[in-house]
Amino acid sequence: MDQLTRLSTASIPFIDLAAQRRRLGRSIDDAIARVLDHCQFILGPEVSALESELAAFCGARHAVTCASGTDALLLVLMAKGIGSGDAVICPSFTFTATAEVVALVGATPVFADVEEETLNLDVQSLQRACAVARRLGLRPKVVIPVDLFGQPADYKRIASVAESEKLFVLDDAAQAFGATYGNRRLGAVATATATSFFPSKPLGCYGDGGAVFTDDAELAKVMCSLRVHGEGRDKYECVRIGLNGRLDTLQAAVLIEKLKIFPDEIAARERIARRYSAGLADVVKVPTVMESLASVWAQYTIRLACGRRDALAAALRRQGIPTAVYYPIPLHCQQIYREFPVAEGGAPVSERLAEEVISLPMHAYLDEDTQDRIIEAVRHSLGA
Ligand SMILES: Cc1ncc(COP(=O)(O)O)c(C=O)c1O
């Protein structure tokens, strides 16, 4: 094997956390060492410092950190008292956590379809989902739009449906913290916004973590209680059924350091996404970003006509280029969700997307030579 061939088959990471780690260097080590020194591992000073910084970053009045993105969604539903007989509308083309939390609180997830272009919640399907819920004797209470792959959902149109249907809007921004809608960052757009700090997310920690953002002081107060077993004046006074749902101090310390470089990483992601689109738009369907929005590009996801995806994935794998399929099965087709209702007309776009999408390596440290190698490999495999 000559030098060039060896180079061109060297494995590329899908997300390069090690490159970010090298950039952060001692700052992370020092931040962790400070926690090891003060030993306040649970709700230590870094947790409230991070909450202030996150709230300032996105423009929300309150940030309540918690143990994961799943808990962030759950805390909001619990705080709003959502339960049996309530319907919560979720897009079908998303990660299971969006709907899982609804079933966990005893409410009914009702699945709506997504839009062909943006892959985000289709507002007409949202209306049809509310109608189906009502016909089944359920009370539509909440809609959970998902900002899929980093792109904000269409909050203006969702807000007008939410107003007429009297729905609480809970933004599932697990993949999109850092993205902007008009001139606002997510966190300051919906009434409540949940995000995840899972390591591979645009802003990730070194384990599990999450946060909820809201301007509603009462909601924030209730969630602070819920994340500590429903504590009252202290944790030995129990005023509600809660969770052990706190963010570790160590993870908060890591996130404080990562937040410092986050704006720069967001800019790098945007640059890389534009390069992908410039190199691939003539051979595959590249992502469409709505006007006046900025995606944070958690994933760069292309679409291929049904049946061509597996061959592309195999060809790229042979050249050391990993790919991923988010999501191969829409939620309404998953065995565990089959008992739950779907908007009238079904979710045909979600079903088609599940056959067509494939995500390419995407992170802020993808250098141009490596990206060119990926673009060339995709073009070559598709015979372009
Ligand atoms: C859309 C969506 N919602 C919720 C979650 C749950 O986040 P976590 O893994 O931090 O619990 C994820 C995580 O991948 C997600 O992608």
C-alpha cells in the first residue's frame, strides 16, 4: 500500500472529542482539580455559576441544570403536572426521549409528521394530531417541537397553533443549544426549552447532563425542587414526588470551560456545513435551513433516493469514513409506541426520511483536507 492510499483509508472520527480536548488542554484539568479540592460534588459552586452563564448566553431568565436531556424534558412535564388523560404532541422523526418522557408521566404521546424540507414538526400535522387527541377523549396540553440536527423548528407558526389549541410549548433543543431563531438563541424562544449536554452534542460534557431554560420563575423554582427529590425548605422536607436529577459539579466545571470556546465552535460548524453543501449539493439532497435561522449543525445529514444509502455507507466505511443513520425507525413505527395515536394522514414524511437520511462526520475540528476527502469519497461512490 503506497503512502497516498494509506492516508486515504485512515479512519476519520465521526465526532472528534479528542481534538477539542487537545484545544482545551490544562483549562479542563485545572477546572476538575478545583472541584476535587473543594469536594462539593453535589450542587457545588460551579453548578450555579454555570446556570448563570448559560442563562446569559441564551438570554433566558432562568437556567436549571439537571442530570440529562431526558430529565430536562421530564422535569418540565412533571412541573406542569402533565399526566393521565393529557395528550402531548411530538414529531415522529426524533430520538425516543422526546416521547418516552410523555409516557413516563402517564400521559399519551400523539405523533405528528415532519416537514419534507426542514425535517422539523409540520404544523398542519400538529393541528391534525390535536384533533385526533380530542376525538379520543384526551386533553391536548403540550407540544414538544424538536430542533432536529441543530435547526430550530418553526416557532412562529407553532406559537399560533399553540395559542389557538392552548398548548404549552416545550422546545426539545437537545441537539440545538447555541442555534438562533431570528435574533434570539434557543432557550429564549419557547416557554420552556430542554437541552442535553451528552458528550456528542454541540455543547457536551464528559458524561450525562442537561438543562431547562425558561423566563417563568415559578416553573424554575418547582424544577429546582423536583431535581432534588421534590425537596421543600431542605431535602428532608418532601413537598412533591421528584427525582434525583442533578447535574454533577464536575460536569458543570467541564461545561464552564467548554462554554468559553462554544461561540467559536458554532462558527466553525457553520463554515464546515457550508463547505459540505457547496461540495455536495449537485449530487445529493443537502440540508435546507430556513431563512432567518441559524442551525448549530449537531449533524450534517444528506438524503439519497431510497435504496442507495446502504451502498454509500458501505463504500465510505471501506475508506475509513464513518456515517450514521438518525433515525432508521420513526417513533410511531417502533414496537413500544404502536399503541399511541398518530395524526390523521399518518406520518409518511417521517417514514420516507427514515429510508433516505445519512449523516456525515461533523464537528468543529474537521479540517479542510479531511472534509475534502469525505466530499470526494461521497461523490465518487455516487458516480459523480
Ligand atoms: C432530540 C433529543 N431529545 C432528547 C434527548 C435526550 O438527551 P440525553 O441523552 O441527554 O438524555 C436526545 C439525546 O440524544 C435527543 O437527541
